[in-house]
Amino acid sequence: MSNLQKEVTTPSGKKLELRELDPGDTLDLIEMAGTAMQSASAGPWIGYAQMVCSVEAIDGVPVVMPSTKEQIKQLARRIGNDGMLALQAIFYPKAASDGGGAAPPNGVDMEAAKN
């Protein structure tokens, strides 16, 4: 995704600055996923983790690239539900423009994932 938007503001006013993950980052995510990569949830987990890890700052405060599954979860909680929906609109614009009815690539179910 070479034309990744650099910043998004959530409906609640939170500003998320974004970075494009490189192939090495994706390999790190696969390694962090561990046994999750052996299950049917591997694609959705990686897709969701890529969105989370693309955030490099929240409200101007830098975010360190997570290095464990727990750190990814903590960052996802900081981003929040409205932040994840804002990221979905950037990463999966067709699904967002369809009113959320179409599933994002890799089977990422944003409604189920945010709960």
C-alpha cells in the first residue's frame, strides 16, 4: 500500500499518524503470531495486527512498534474501536464504502474483532 494516508482523525477526535509496514515488519508480525498462524484465524489476525502496527503516533505521541502479541493488544486498546474503524476505512475502503457489509480482505471481521 504505497499510497498510505499519513494521518487519520477518529470521530472522537483522536489523531493517528500512520506508517507503511515493510516486509520485515510483516515477518515480525508472523513470528509474533506464533501458533495463531496455524489456525483458521491466521489471515484475520495478521490483517488486524497490520492495521494496529501501522500506527506510529497517537495525538502526536510516538508509538513504539510492538514486539509481542500482548503489546499489539495494548496498542489496539489505545487506538480504540473508533480508531480501528477509521483504520479500516483506509486499509479496506471498499468494505467501508459498502457500509461495512463487505468483508475486508483476509476475512477481517471488524465488528467481531472490535468486541
